[in-house]
Amino acid sequence: MITHQFFEKYNGKDTYLYLLSDKIDVIVCTLGATILSVRVPDRFGNKTDVVLGMTNPDDIVNKGDYMGAVIGRCANRIADGRFTLNDVIYQLAQNNGASHLHGGENGFDKKVFNASVDGNSLILETTSLDGDEGYPGTLKMGVKYTVHGSTLAIEYFGESDKDTVFNPTNHLYFNLNGEEDGNILDNVLQINADSYLEVDQNLIPTVKSPVANTPFDFTQAKPIGQNIDDNDMQLRLAGGYDHNFCLEDNLAATVYSVKSGICMDVFTDCCGMQLYSGNFLKGQEGKSVYNKRSGFCLETQFYPNAINRDDCLKPILKAGDKYHSSTQYVFTLL
Ligand code: GLA
């Protein structure tokens, strides 16, 4: 079932909250197509909110470190904010040192989306004009959230009138103990990836490396905190995990919390997933106060900076082609 109510004005525009309810309850704001809350049955017969979130439009946009927002046009970093497409060099906004991060200064996370409902799906759409943040082509994009039983499915759509770069994701921060718990280090994580991308000091991916015998080996389930403080150059560069895993399977990852009994499977048709251990969180006040490592992200996407790499799929959307990708979060009890 889907209901909605007026939320607040942002930049003179009305924003709305949508509640998608089945066995789980998901609250989505039309600002940034942001997921503010995901309440899931826990082992005590209650519902636990497993995602971090802000409570007002200003904080959603300015303080929330992209919590729950849709990211784009291109998720993660593009080195020097630059790429070449059809022999033209495009210079994008450099909003993270020299890099372009998460779509730039005014990415999808800051747009007010138009909403419509189709059965148990919420469709949020926006148009990014030719030249927006430096990207070519007028891009019509949409995200569809569907709650069915204990599954939250996220689908992305896009179509552009010129060849462009399109690589959307969602930036949910999870803590399966509950969002107010403050610490994700005991969340147990398994990732179906035998390799990951090392990064440089700007967190731009470099070589693809095997995870075996490194702290990045999540092929067998282990607590996120088990190796996070190991004396490892890659962990030091990022202050924890902030790396892309090269996925082998549609079942990308499984996470569970012994405290709440909540288990989450992540399915996706994307080839990459960024594990980010909330290293930059620093006491933001939202539903709770969020410090370093109080949430983790599993951002399904193309490899970061893939537009400038030749060893992977590039996030190029050709003029007139239709983009579609999907990621599902499936909740069960241990
Ligand atoms: C992504 C990046 C991180 C950081 C967060 C937002 O996950 O990989 O480095 O920028 O977003 O704070």
C-alpha cells in the first residue's frame, strides 16, 4: 500500500513523503528521491529502522552525506572531472578535490522529483538538461521503488537525446542493528567478489586486485570490523572501506545482525558495488546522531571512473537507447 503527505517546501517547491508498506515500511521523500527510513521486522516482534536518515529538507541536502539519496548522473568519482566521449572532452564540476563526485554540485540528490504511483510502485522522475553539471544531452531519468513482502526493489530508467554518461545508484547507509545503534562493526557481511579495485590518494580506482589474503576478502562472512583497522595501505588511504568490489553474481552481498536478527540479501544486475564504511560521518544529527562507522553503504553501480577505464563496462548511454538497471534488498530473519 502507498500513501503520501505534504512534507515541506524546498527552494520554493513542494516536497512530499511517500510511505510504501507491506511486511516492511519504507518512507521516501521526493527531494533527492531519498529513502528516509526502512523499517523491518526484528527478532523481538518489533520493527527496526535499518537506515540512517535526516529529518528535514535542508539537512537532507546539506548535512546527510547523500543518506538514502539517488545519485547521478554518475555515481562515485570521475578523475579530474573529465572524460572524452565521441572525441569531445567534457569537463564536469570538480566537487571533491580535483574529482567529480556523485553527479557534482547539484546532482540528483538535490532535485525535487515528480511522483506517480503504479500499484505498489512509486515512480520518481526528473529531467537533467543538456550541459547540467557539464554532462552532454538532455536526460530524462526515473527511479522506481517497489515494496513487495519484505523486498525493496529499486529500478533506474534513463533516456538521453545525445550520447552521455549515466550511472545511477542509491546511497543508503545501513545498520542492521538499528539506525540509532551507532556502530556497524559487528554487522556480518559477505560479498560475492573475488577482486576489488585498489585506490590512489584521491580514492580513484587503480588496479584490479584479488581479495584473497587481504582485509577485502569478504567471500566468507565476517564482521565488517574484523579487519577494518588492519595495517593495510588501502584501508589507510580511505580511512576504512571505500572501495569497489567486482561482482561475480546477481546475489552481490548478504549482511546480518546478531542483535536484531535481521538479514539482508542484495541482488543486482550491476557489475560493481562500492562498500563504504561511513568513514566521513562526523556527528550529523538526523533521526539519531551519526558518527564515523555508524552506517555502511553498498552502492551498486558501474566501476568508479569507468568512463576513463578500458578494462570494464563503460557507463555510456547512447542517444535514444533506454537504460534500465535494478537492485533488490531482501530482508529475512535469522
Ligand atoms: C561515497 C564515496 C565516499 C564518500 C561518500 C559520501 O561512498 O565513495 O568516498 O564520498 O560517498 O560521503
